[in-house]
Amino acid sequence: MSAPLIAVLDYGIGNLRSAQKALQKVGADARLTNDAGLVRDAAAVVLPGVGAFGACMRALKESGLESLVRESITSGKPFLGICVGMQMLFDDSEENPGVRGLGVIDGTVRYLPDNVKRPQMQWNRLQVTQPDAMFAGLPAEPWMYFVHSLHPVPSDKSCVVATADYGCQVTAAVRRDNVFAVQFHPEKSAVDGLALLGNFVDSARQRSFIG
């Protein structure tokens, strides 16, 4: 099978190579890049994120990649947000009041409840609330690895496709058209995480055939 070109956006924050390497492991030609031409040529795009919401948004703007994120989403190609990369798709965050997110999905990123340890740094079981191609072939309640103190709370809950229980119903995965985003780290989630990334690579492969 062909190895579809997937652009993992490099906007100068944290260690992004783990996502790139995991995608390569499941059959993608994954490139860590900030090159506009390569991003436009890619069959799919990944927005990872680690650290604080405000710092990630600032780095994305300063890198010049914010407009490419919006362009990639509008193009209809498969788009995956991971951890803070998921949070950045929302309007804003309690972590950094006054900092605007991308506003792709309406809602606010909120802190986990005060009665649980923050951050959540552990494996947790997903409750898949809506069928989605990204969960094809995975167990009914897959295990994924989380590292976070906040999670998005969408204004319209119909975009939520998976939750996890950690003092509240944590928004674990959302879907909006070609955009799929997860609060957990699939690249650190062993077999189930790699299976999910494999499904994303399959969607990119289908896109590359069409495009």
C-alpha cells in the first residue's frame, strides 16, 4: 500500500517527533514540517500540542502556520488535533483567559474538577459515544494515555464521540466533519493508540487516491 504524505505541524513547541514516528510506524510518510508547500501537498495534517494553551497559540501565530491550519481544515483533508492541539481548535481556555483559540469548534477548554489530581497522568478507558471510522477495529472501550489538567467543553455536545471518566465526563474525542481531535496521546497509547493512528493514515490514503 502507498504511504500517504501526512504533515505534522512543527511550530516550535515541545517534542513533536513522537507523533511523527508513530504515524510512520503505521504506514505514513509523516513529515515534521513548517513548510507551506508541503502542508498544502499533504493528504492529511496533524496539529500536536504540549504545554500551555496560550503559549501554543502564540507559537502557532508566530510560526505563520495558523492560516495553514485553517486552510487545511477548509480543504476537507483529514485533520487530527492531539492534546493541546485539540484544545486550540476551541474558542478559548480557562488556562489563559483572554487568549483566543482557533474557534473551529464552539466551546471553552475548562479545568478538570478540583476533587481530582491534576494533571491526570494515567491510562484511562474511553467510552465511545458515537460510531466513528477512527475507532474501527478498536475494542469497545479502548485504553488511552492522558496527560492533561484541562479538557474542552463544546457548546454543542453532538460533536463529542468519546469520553473518559475522571471526576467528570472528560471530553476525550470530538468530530466535526473532516476534523477529528483527541485529548489523549495516541502516539503513547500502545496498541489501541497505534490502531487509531492507523485509521487516520487510512483516511489520508483514501484522500490521496481521490486528490
